[in-house]
Amino acid sequence: MATEILVPTLGESVSEATVARWLKKVGDSVKADETLVELETDKVTLEVNAPAAGTLGEIRAAEGANVGVNAVLGVITEGGAAAAAAPAAAAPAPAKVAAPAPAAAPAAPASAGVMPAAAKIAADAGVNPAGIAGTGKDGRVTKGDVIDHLAAPKAAPAPVAAPNPVAKAPAGPRARADREERVRMTRLRQTVAARLKDAQNTAAMLTTYNEVDMTNVMKLRAELKDQFEKKHGVKLGFMSFFVKACLVALKELPAVNAEIEGTDIIYKNYYDIGVAVGTPTGLVVPVVRDADQMGFAKIEQSINELGKKARDGKLSIADMTGGTFTISNGGVYGSLMSSPILNAPQSGILGMHKIQERPMVVGGQIVVRPMMYLALSYDHRIIDGREAVTFLVRVKECIENPERILLDV
């Protein structure tokens, strides 16, 4: 009896993956749940385990092949007897024939230490991946390593990518094409671009703004941060305060925690908060599950763990699926004000920004206060202006008076 090895569900809005590496050869014995093959999606590397014990009798999707959900990757046969006949038939050929795919470009020789997607990007850019330090499993070169290498300052631009664009460059605006560099978009960047554009095309997106005085939160954090870190083993940041403030506002205004599906509105009675994280390969939004059931320490620990996994390229599909509301902090990069784009199908996203001292009138006196602009982008199809403004005011009130968070008022 034969058992097919299928491509599992890849996550929201992910329909295709690339076969990165087979860990077994045709004829090898396998145990149930043993990792057989690694797949690369737009955002993560996914391990596919053996659905049954037996012998790897056939590989149908070679390394470098693109596969969809439920596609057959290979076949497991029962026992060891079938292994003697199966490998000698047709199975070894596909695996060996497909191996040269990463080495199609002259500058990128085939290597077990280079992921197929990384080899393709390197070939497109005219770079030899053998000279790039790998950060993947077992030291393999990932597409993120290649992108980082391409982004690093160089004495001279790569010579391979320029000739064709220059040869075809029209006169006029493109006359300086000899000083341009053309790099193919990664699958992650293409996916991010498509999702953001789709959010703009689908939602009736509007943004409302406010500003918040960070004095009291900064004072409280300064007083307790050392004790907090000593007790919980994690630093007390501003993000946990904003997560808590958003939870107060989301419970009061459930439409901001809802989504539209067809002609229905789905109200979420749980609070899974997405936290946007910038990585070398693009923006990802890991999700803090059931944030309303967490204290400040647990929220900070969860954000730190997810952020580290994101930067290391180790986020799983489960880490990024779902989410009922998103928080994006452009302030860490110095942004003073921006309008965040919705993380579809969610209906709201809060944008935090840089803390900057500004003159404010308080009690009839001009004083200097650390201020932050806040932006709430929302889907006007489901959230009215009154609800959006009220939501942002609640967040402002909770940050300016953090005792409201502790007392849930």
C-alpha cells in the first residue's frame, strides 16, 4: 500500500511553495512523523513530516519545484521489500535531474548549502552564493542571506544584471540606466505588495489621527523597569502599554475587532493582536494570541519571542495566521507621522510613531512634553467615524493615565 506525501495548508493568502530540500533519498526508510522535506513559502520555511512509516518509494516534486496546497510531493511504500524495486525504477532520475536547477546561472554552482530560492535570487543578481555566509539550518544560505548581501555596501555594482536593461533602455528619461541596478522582487516582497494593494482596493479605508502625552507612561516605566526586568526576565517596553490600551478600546468598540465576510459582519469575541515586525526580507505580522488574558510581562515576552523568530526567519504559519487587530510602530525607525494600511481582512490598525518633545499648553502654561502622534486606519464600511475617533481617544486616555488600564476603566 502506498501513502502520498501531500503539501499541507500553507497559511492565509499563501497558495504556493518551493521545494527547498529533500532530507531523504528514494529507497531510504522513514519513520512516521519524521521530517522528509522542507518547503519555502513567501514568509517561512515549512517542514513536511512523513504521514506513515515505510520506505520513500518516489519523489514527484524535486528540489526547486513550485507546488500548491495538496500537491503530491512523493510516495511512501510499506516495508522494506518495495524499496528494492521502487528506487531503481523512475524515482532517482527526477531527483537527480532537478538538482541542477539552482545552478542554472553560471555564477551560482549547485551546492547543498544553498536554498533553491536563494540560488535563483543570486543568479538573477549575478552573485555567487558560495561567497555568502549562511544563517539557515546547518549553515545553508537562505534567500534572506542573499538579500542582505545585495543590500550591503559594495565597491562596485554587480556586473551581470545591468546589460539587458541598458541595451533596451529608451532615450530620454532612461538615458542614465547604466547607473541603475535591477534586482528581482522576492516572493515575500511581491506578496506584501499584492496584499497591501488589495487592502486599498477592497476596503473603504480612512485614517483618523490624535496625539498622546507620554509623560506618565515614561515616568512609570522609568520607576519600575529595573524591578520588572529583575522579576520577569524581560524589559518593560511601550508596546505592552499600547496593547493593553487597545484591548480596553476594542472591548468597548467591538466593530474595530470585527471583519466583513461577504454580506456578514463577523464579531470576534477574542483578541489576537498582530504586531508588525520589519525583517531583512520584508514585513511580517506575527500574532499575540489571547492578549486580553495576559499581563504586561507575558505580552512583552510574547512580542520578544515572536520578534526574534521573525528576524531569524523561523516563524511558523501558525505564528502569523489569524489576528483580529494590528499595531505597527514606525517610531522605531524615526517616523513622526504616517497612515498605516489595513492588514486585511482586519478592519483596524493602529500606527505608533516617534516620541518627540514639543511645546504644549497645560493649565494655561506652555510646557515641554514628550508627545507621540497616533494614527488609526479603519474600514469605513464597518466602522463609523464616531467609533474610530472614540477608539483612538480611549487609547489616548489609557496611555496618558495608565492607571485606567490597571483598573479597567
